[in-house]
Amino acid sequence: MEEEHVALYVKHLEELKTVASIRENERKKKRETKSNKKYEEYDWPLLIQSGTLQTPKVKELDKYLTKHSLPTVGRKDDKVKRITAAWLLYS
């Protein structure tokens, strides 16, 4: 009886490992898709106007800054402020 429980437990652990691996692969694909996204594929006005400019990652914000010849140095908050100010200034 005890061997049966051990076998079931081992099987359960293997299933958990498989599910974790699948989730990690899905997250990896999602990250790759985001990192391959081009500047033109973002709805920058919507992100700025809706106040959701904090949502993109720093690398994604750098795409906007680079495209508009703005400095890419600084913290994320600084980059968000820089993008917002530039957009308000030139819109």
C-alpha cells in the first residue's frame, strides 16, 4: 500500500514539473514576442493619454525614446515623464 502512495506522489510531482515547464515556455514566448515588437506596433497616444505608460517594460519605453531622439538614461519614472512631456510638447 505504501509503495502505491509513493508511486502516486512521484507521478503527481512529475505532472507538476510538466505543467511548470509548459508555463515557463509560454512566458518565454510572450517575453520574446514583446521584445520583438516594433515601435510602430505600440499605440503610444493611447498609452500616454490613458496613463498606462507605466505598463511597458523599460526596453519598450526605450524604443519610443530612441525613435524620438530622446535620452534613454535614467529610471523608468524619468523615462515615462520624458515621453509624456515630449508627447504633450509636440502634439
